[in-house]
Amino acid sequence: MDKNLQNQTVSEHMAKASLAMRTLQALGLTVLNISGIGERPRIQIIPGAGCNQLHPGYRRRLVNDGRRYTERVADVSGCLVTWEERT
């Protein structure tokens, strides 16, 4: 891939992540991590009441150290936003 095209792709994904982060902040949610810039940005958040405004596209059930969790994923501004809820 051309270096300029790669830089443009990363810049576009950073802009998407920035817009998603502002949206999440407006919902009162806290961002823990942003990864995958240059691919499809993935944003991990601390779950809160604002999650009720998000529309999860899928969920996955997990068990970690005997504790059950549900990972939820929603699309916000072209980014995958994930959070875990105890079940």
C-alpha cells in the first residue's frame, strides 16, 4: 500500500475514533482504550447508563475466573464499541 494512502487511512480512522469518543462522552461513558487505528477502530468503554442508548449488534458470553460476563458490541461512528456486563 502506498505510504500516503496508508497515512490517509489512519487519519480517517482517527477522525472516526475521535467522533465516536465525543459521542460516548456525551452519553456519560468513559473510554478505556482505543485500538485498531488503521483497521476498524475498536473502543473499549466502562459500562454505564449511557449504554442503554447504544444498540449492540452482537454479544458474546464469556467466563473468566468463574465469573460470567457478556461482551456487547455496538457500532458508533464506524467504530466497534465494546463493554462487558456481569451476568
